[in-house]
Amino acid sequence: METTIEIGNDILTFSADEIRQTDHEIRLVGAHVTVGLPQPPRRYLRHGWQSWSLAAWTDPTPLPAQRPRLLQPMQTDPVYVHDEGPHGSWVGAVEFEDGKVLLLGALRLETHVRLNGTRLEGWSEAGSVEWLVAYGEESALFARYADLLGDIFGRVEKKPAPRIWCSWYSLYTAIDEPTLGRIFDGLGDLPFDVLQVDDGWQVSVGDWEANAKFPAGMKALAERIKSTGRQAGLWLAPLIAVKSSKLFREHPDWFLKDAEGRFVSAGFNWGEPLFALDTTHPAALDWLAALMKQVRAWGFDYLKLDFLYAGGLPGKRHMDTPREAAYRNGIKVMREAMGADAFFLTCGAPILPSLGLCDAMRVGPDVAGEWESHRDAVLLYNPTTPGTKNAIRTSLHRLWLKPLVQTDPDVAYFAARGNSLNPEQKWMLQDLALVCDFRATSDLPQWLTGEERESLRDFLGDQPKPRQIGRTQFQLGPRAVDFASAVSMPEPPRGLESMQGALTGWLGSQGWALNLLNKLSQRALEKMKKDL
Ligand code: 9PG
């Protein structure tokens, strides 16, 4: 059916199987719904699929597809990356000249929103669903949408926000038993609640056993952390495996294939192609549950489960379950196995399908010691690669999730050493952590000056009850902070730059080129580690 509805001075046209209007909002039902807008919008809110995917207000025009192609399955929803109109997962919004916003948001998984000229289109990959349409002031609309999502997906009882030291953003994969031991000692009485061991402890991605750099084993590592009076945290990427892993070689039938029977690419990392576990396969689910129990038995109570998008990639599954439902089932099995008392952080995770099952969610791409790289931002037009501006931009546009889940904006930096961020950029990251009420750092105690160590201590103790006062402005106690300088999108490459971009994109899809970059940074890390 089609209907026009007058809202204020505007006339909107709706098409759906069913249209219902209450005082302040409209509900649509259908597998395909449209909202005809009263005038062309000036901006569109793109809401990317998983933690790292772009969420931002952008011009209402198509943007270049981000490169390189090889990484698209691990950075975006690969099904829609070449979509013509500006696209988003589950929800989209437009802003008009007067600043008013119209939101179209699905109340079920497997759904998408796209702007097509002066029409917002919503569709579902899995049959008829209900949609919310709301019009007015942005933060009120998103608060309403979040409230409805809470009714549908459930609300996890909020655990106190832990303060985390995480090994990734200083040591990366160069962690080992003695180095971590020296760092744990160096942290002294800094008020961290969790010391979280990131990527680098495992035999391989897929084979979750301690490698040769951790000869005393994982139980001893957890005990070492707990002996400092803190909780032990561990990173794993349980829904992917590298091609060379024992898991993939021994159980190829547990992995997702396409309709032609080829393994579905989950991206490329650690010098190898990645494949995705099929979370509808009963044996794979048993293995996931056993892995979670094992990690708890080692003594880890804070779990950062990463690269989770793999559970929701398109493919032909063991059971004919829609892809986000399949993902959610995998997460549910892991949550049940780890127990409700574990602290569960999802990362690289499809946003809506994780709600109600995790305690915290990474809501943006990785930070990095660099604000923005010309290669990634302009040449590759890639807003999801590690970079501090990318991380702030997307995290800021996902704060509406705060009533539903703890929002992790990634770590903040305090040391001048080891990064090229200026003081304002570092403060911006620290302030974002306070806005999110989620504090973490990877700074090495050996690198902190006395003054930097004190500012880290103050940060960990600070709880300023943030209040939003504008799209990018917040009141943090007596201070007003503004994140405006992090939200702009770069100009798409033109002329010579677009040729350079095509070449860089091609290189970025070559395994050998990625491996070369990886080897160089690995070597620099090993050198750096020598003077810790
Ligand atoms: C460990 C890391 C850290 C980090 C995670 C994740 O799209 N990318 O190119 C991309 C690269 C790295 C990455 C995420 C995305 O990092 O977010 O905190 O745990 O894995 O390998």
C-alpha cells in the first residue's frame, strides 16, 4: 500500500505492506519499504555493518568503494560495498536543511537502508519485518530506536566498566612471557581492573594453544596477572582460521562455502587468507563451546572475541539460516559456554546481531599512533583501517548504542613516545574514552614520563558523567569538548591521485605486498622490544 502522511508542514509518502501511525511515530511492515522525502536531504547517516565499518554523516551522494578489495570482507559488508546509493545496515537517517532528521530503522536483523535520490529504501534479506520511522531531533530518534532494540534483543545487566591495559597497541604480536612480566611489574599500582593479553600468544589463528613464546602456558599467564590483584583478559578470534591452521586442515567441512562450493574469503591477515567458521554446523558449535570453557578454565575472565564478522558473511551454510541469525547463534553458544559472569567484549562484530549477548562492543576501527594516513584515507578511500581519526569518527556515531551495551572506542595514548599524535589528538582520544565511560590503554610503563604516568592515573580515576550538547560536542564535568575535527571525510581522489589509488589498491590486494609490509613492521617491533 501507499500513503501520504502530513508531519508538521511536510508531506511524506510511504509504501509498505502495512503502515501504522501513532502520535509521534510511524511503523511500516514489509520486506521492502520506502519513504518519499519532502525535499532532498543535505546529509545521510551511513551506519556500517560491523565495529570497524564506517558510521558517519556524509554527503548524500555515492562515495568511492573502499580499497583494497582483498580486505573488503573484513572491513565492510562485502555484499553492499559496491552499492550505488549510500547504504547502511539496519538503520539510516537523513538530515534536512533545517537540521531535522528522519530515521528509518529496522526492528529485525538481515536488513538494510539506502538513500535513492529523495527516497529512503529499506529492505530485508529474510522476509517481511517491522520498521520504525521517526522524524525530529536526532538524539531523541536514536534514543527511541535503541529503546525498541533493547525490547527485541534484550539488555545485558551492566557490569561496572573495567579499566583495561591491553597489549596490542604497543607490542602488537611481539608479546612474550618475560616482556609481559616486566610490563605487569611496571604498571605498579596504576588502577587497572584488567590486564588483557592480545594477539600473539596463540600457535596460530584457529589453533588456540600457547605458542613457544609462552612456555609456562596459559594458566600460568592468567595466574601471573591475577597475582597483581587484577582480572586476566584474553584476545581470541574464534570464528576465523588461517589457511595453514590445523583447525582448517582437519575440519574443512566446518568452514563457510559459497553456492559453487568454494571457501568464502574472510579477508587476509597474518600473511594468509582467512576463512570463516560456519556457525550453523553442530560440530563447529561444540568446538566453540569447548574453546570458551577451556579459556575460562585457564583463568581468563575478560574475553575480547575479535574478527567476529566472519560468522555473518554471506554463503551457503550447513543449515539454511539467514546469515545474521547464524552469527547470533554462534555468539549465543559462546556466551552460554563462557558463562554470564565473564566480561564479553565483541570486536569486528556486526552491531545489531551482537546486542543482548555481550557486555561491551568495539564501536569503531582500531586507533593507531598516527592521526590519518594519506595512503589509506585518500588513495584507498578507506575509513576502516587502523587510524586515530577513523576510530574517533565512527565511535562517535555509535554512541546511541550506549543504553544497550558498553561502547569501547579503543585505547587512548598518554606517552609522547611511540606515536606521532599531537597533544590535542591524544586528549581527544582520552576524552572520547570518558564520553564512552570505557577506559583502556596499551602504553608501556617504561615509556611514560612521570607526568604522563600521573595523567594516566587521573584518567583512570576520572568519571565525569558526560552530557551531549551537540552532534560532536559534550560536556565533561566543567569542560566542554568537541570532536568536530575527527568527523570529516576526505575528498575522493582525483586525476593523478585516482591512478595512484588504483595502483595502491591493486598492491593492497596482493598477499606478497601485505606480507612485505608486515615483515618490516615485525622487524621494527623486535628491535624496539630489546630495550624494554
Ligand atoms: C589483533 C588486532 C587487535 C585489534 C582488533 C583487530 O581492517 N583491518 O585491516 C584491521 C586490522 C587489524 C585489526 C582490525 C582491522 O585489529 O581490532 O584491537 O586485537 O585485531 O590482531
